[in-house]
Amino acid sequence: MIKLDGSYCEGGGQIVRTALALSVLTQKPFEVSDIRKGRKEPGLKNQHLFCIRALKQLCDAKTEGDSLGSEYLKFVPGEIKAKNLNIDIETAGSITLLLQSLLLPCFFAGKRMKIEIVGGTDTKWSMPVDYFKEILVPQLNRFCEKIDVKLIKRGYYPKGNGNVLVNINPKYKLKQFNNFNEFSDHLKNEKKGYNLFEQEHLIQVKGISHASYDLEKAKVAERQAKAAEVILNQLNCHVDIRAEYQSTLSTGSGITLWAIFSKEKDEIDVFNPIRIGADSLGERGKKAEAVGKEAAERLINEISCKAPVDRYLADNLIPWLALFKGKIRVSEVTNHTLTNIYVIEKFLGKVFEIDKDNGVVSTIS
């Protein structure tokens, strides 16, 4: 039984989400105590409970402590069984954070799967759905036949009700191997890991500026986009930010930007994509221009670090890096990244070498 300290380092829900994914994949049970100990409201939130319930469906797991506010969880996985999942978080709980638990085991289930989730698409303290689709998913596509993400409807805080559909056509099947170690050796031999070390040439910046329909008369989406464009023009590359509105249960807005780089000056590398992202959310009393400016300045700061992996992408890539090996250089090795490494090495043993000063995270060969 793997024992985890839920208050380690960043001490948030990431520990539970990553542990759930790796437990199902490795078939190793775990227990975690002091879940979200340092938070204002410690213990499991709705979002975490739906992670647990979805994975219970996926592998017939046995659990203890999976209740709202619980600071203890025991999870004993069963065999992965590919099946379509329909999940309603019932709040504006983050859809993309829930997917952090689901994607890894689904990539190794051996059959096509459809996951439809209702919840929050653009919420605080989580990657927006556009970041997930445009920055993270291109990095994961190399490890499956195809992953397709469709935003059906946005959901803002507090009512949520956003809708995202994810179709996964896996390449690997865990059941073909006698144990996880044999499977892990097979993945190493694939030699399709990460080599994200140089930023290369900046080709273009793209973005989506979005808002609820009740903000259309005030042109909130257009104003966010324009404010971002004014700042991004200093990059001397093509900038294309789309403005859009949707019918939502709660008022909200936001903008996600991503810079696309390539080894070739005039051609985008789809096999080894380099994309850096940044975003900002609107809120009551915050001008649309301030939202766009904030996202643009964040993106420029990431680009100026000369790393091909931004600080938010880094902690999302860590589990995949552990399995497929390689080396990445990031703008900052954050506590989220260090927390993910802590959990992964509890399940897989010593995997990583970290050069925090130079932002380099690599796997031990």
C-alpha cells in the first residue's frame, strides 16, 4: 500500500488527481492523509469526488473515505475496462482538472472511449479548456492514435454547466502485458519521449477571447482581444485572436493565448509541437482591457524565459514524461511540478533529475 502525505509541498488536490491516475495505471493501491490540509476548506471537494467516481467506473475500484470534506482516501484499483463516461460535476468544478485523472489510464485502455463532462470550463486555479485543447493536447497526441476535444458549451463560476466532449483512440493496451514493469519497458523502447529543450522560431500567436452573451453589447470579448493585441504586436509576428460569445448560466469572460514555435521558420512542426500559453479570467469590477493586457503580459513573460515549456504545461507533462522518458526545459519548476514528481516517484521509484536553477527536468536513463 503506497502512503502519501496530502499536505506535501503544494499540498493541493493535485496529489489526489495524480495518485488516482497512476494507481489505475500501475494497479497499485494507495492511501493519502491530510488531503488539502493547508487550504481554507481542507479535504475532498466535489471535483475530486467525481474524479474518484469516474475512475471507479473505469476499473471497479474499492474505496474508503470518498466523501465531501474527507481528509483521508484509500483507493484499491481493479483492472482497466474501456467504457464511455458521462460525468456531471454538478458545480463549476473544473472539467480540465478532472481530466488530469482520467486521461492517463484512458490512453492505455486499448479501446476507443468517449468522455462527456459537464462542469466549469473556465475557472480560477485551473487551466481553461482552450489551454487544454490548444497547448496540452498537441503534446499528448504523440502517445495515442488520436485525441479530439470539442467544446460544446462554456461554463463559468458559480453555476458551471459547461460541456466538453473528449474522444480518445488509444494506441496502447495495458492488458497485453504481464505486469506494469513489462509494460513500462515496452514504452521506453518506443523512443517517442519528449525532447523539448529549445524554444526555436516564433511563428505566430493565436488566441480565443470569450464572454457570456449578456456581455456582448459591451463588446467585452473584442475589448479583451484588442488590449492583448496591442501588447503582443511587440513580438513582430502574426497575431490572430478570435472573439466569441456563448449562452451560459453565469456571467463570465476570459482569454487564452498561445505562441507557436517551430524549428523551421515557415512551417509548424506537428510531430514535436512547441506551444507556450497564458490566460486571464474576467471578474466583477475588472475591466475587459485589464483582462486582455494581463494575459498578453503573462505570455510575453513566458516567451522571454526562452524555454519551450511554460510553467503550467510543465506539471501537466510530468506524468507522461515519467512514462515515455525525455527532457524538458521549463520557464519555472513550480511547487505544482515538484508535487507531481513526489507522487509519481512514490509509484514508480526514482525517475527524475531536476536542475531547478536552469529549469531542466529530465528522466533517468
